[in-house]
Amino acid sequence: MEKILEEVEGAKSIGISGHTKPDGDCVGACMAMYMYLRKVMPEDTVIDVILEKPADIFNCIKDIEVIREYPRRQAYDVFIALDTTPDRMGSANVGYEKAHKTINVDHHLSNPGGSDVDYIYPNASSASELVFDVIEEADIDVDIAMAIYIGIIHDTGVMQYSNTSPKTLNTVAKLIPYGFDFTTLIDATFYQKTAVQNRLLGRVLLDSKLYEEGRIVVGGVSMELFKEFGADTNDTSGIVNQLRYTRNCEVAVFLYEKEPNTWKASLRANTDVNLALVAETFGGGGHAKASGCILEGTFDEVSGRITSEIAKNIG
């Protein structure tokens, strides 16, 4: 695929979705794609964005209110999966499975492809960077540019992570001249935390544990802790990265309890270790330095299993 418009030509209905618990890249990519197609497709084209409700910090994105939780009953002519494999889209997967044509745009190393059209580049910083590649630059406006920018800064840690390439920086250089307030966007969507988030972060750091002589750090939030702080999973954003800043840490692991004895693990690396392989061991996936998976057991059991697997890969 070179340009998305060629792939959706003639479509009367288009579905767009990303992974469950949408992060900044997922939301930015989906909304940028929506705004672009809304701009260039005929007015009577049905275009739906199907996602779980994004965090309130993304309310600055134009048209964010169009997001719906479930696909329409009728089959879409085209369904576009962004920043994910289709099986991780939750309720939107039904719309994907029924669609007459499917497209997958993603940057995850663990994505095997399998849509009618795949545009999967693991070397890209983000799905949002790939959206920039497949839309016509001449049709980008300030709102589309801002959505793409938000996606890129969230998946690159504001251009700090190793997935930031010269191409990424060149893309950002093309976006900033559209005139959105990028400094405010960085603060409001990436750095600022609520009081609840700060307190939850403090507890996780206080209770975090070191493994393998400090090379691995693990922190977690149980269902009881969520209740104690009046918090939910949206309040865990950024915790794994703060754990990663522990001196001498090579891998940070953040666990939160989704259901009793069911834990979502987020893995981040400071060294050259392939965490995607670790995550795949437990049925997950992602990138070499940023991956995730689901494990079952008590916190201590899960911590032991995942740190043992990580230790095999860091030597």
C-alpha cells in the first residue's frame, strides 16, 4: 500500500479501530485517519471510529466525540485496524471480521499480518507516523497534524525512546509548522498527572521490588489498591516509565490486576534485550524494548515467572 485513499476508493462505509485501552498513539492514529477520510471522502460515506473511551487528556483532539464503543450492525465496505492486531480490538473485531475488505496499519514487531492489505513497519516509531505516510500531505490540516503529533510523542516518550529515527524527527518537523501549541500538548497529555495518579505512582514506587541484583524492577497495583485510591487503569499511565528510571535498572515491569489473579504486564527496557520475545512466551507481544502480556496468579507468582523469563534474555 502506498496511499490509503487508493485502498478505500468507492467505499460507502469505513470502520476504524485500534487496540483496547487506547493509548496516545492509538487515539492519535485513529482520529487522524478519521479526520483525513472525512475530509477527502464523499459526504455520504459512513465513517466510524470504534474504541473504548480514551482518557480525558485526549479531549483536545478535534471530533473525539465521534468515537463509539461498538461497530454498526451492517458490514463495513472497508475496516482499518490501526496500531494493533485485529484480535486486540475488543468489540470492534466483529466489524473487522464482517468487513468486505480489511486493512492493517501497524508498527509492532509481533504483528504477523493477515489482513487483505497490510502496512506493517516495525522500524516506525508509531502507528501515527505510518498514518502520516499513507495520507496525502497536501490534505493535512492543523487538526490532523496535531493528532498525528500527539500519537508520535506518546509512543516515543517525546522523542526520547530508541524508536525515534531521523524519519520520525523529519515527520515531526513537517507537523509543527501547522501552528498547534505543541509545548502545551506535551505538558497536558504526557507529563501532567492528577493528584490521584501522583499518589498511586508514589505507592507503586514505595512498594517496588528489585530482582536479579537490581537489574529488574517490578511494581504493581492490585484491585484492592485501585479501590483504596479511587483509581482505575487510566491512572496507571506513565508508571512503568518511572520505574524504568531506577538507576542500574535494565528492565522495568509494571503489573496491574485486571481481575482477581489476572495481571496485565507492561515491560520496558533500558538495554538491548528483546522484550517482545519475553511477552510472546506469555501470549503477548509488542516491541523489543516495550511489550506487554497477561499472566495469572498472585502478584508474587507472576513477578517470579516474568522476571525469570526476562533474566534468561538479559544474560
